[in-house]
Amino acid sequence: MRKLVLAMVAMSVLTLQAHAQQRGADQGPTPEEIEKKRNAADLDRKYKAAIKNSKSNTEATSKKDPWANMRGPADGKSQ
């Protein structure tokens, strides 16, 4: 009987640390973690918008001739 009681006490002491670690996992995210996730999502959204805007600006400017105003009507044409 005494050995059984000692074994039960030993088991409860050994499992106490694992139980304490698991108890923290049951709780939801902290306000700091929620804020970090929100900031990361906002930053990601802004990054994607900037990349999309950059691509659309690149396509629009690549079709335009930047020297069009500098040339005369007959420049580059042989007559």
C-alpha cells in the first residue's frame, strides 16, 4: 500500500511540469501576437499593391517613347 501511494505521488510530481506547459497552450493568442499578425497582414497587403502598381507603371511607360518630343517630324527618315 505504501509503495502504491509513493508511486502515485511520484507520478503526479513528474507530470506536473508537463501539465503546466500544456496549460499555456490552451489559452488563445495574446494581444501582442494579434497585433503582430495584423501588422504583418497589412504590410503584406501594401507590398502586393506596390508590386502591382509598379508592374502597371512599367507596362505603361515601356510602350511610350521618351524622346518623341525631342525629334523633329523628318528626323530619322531618309528622303
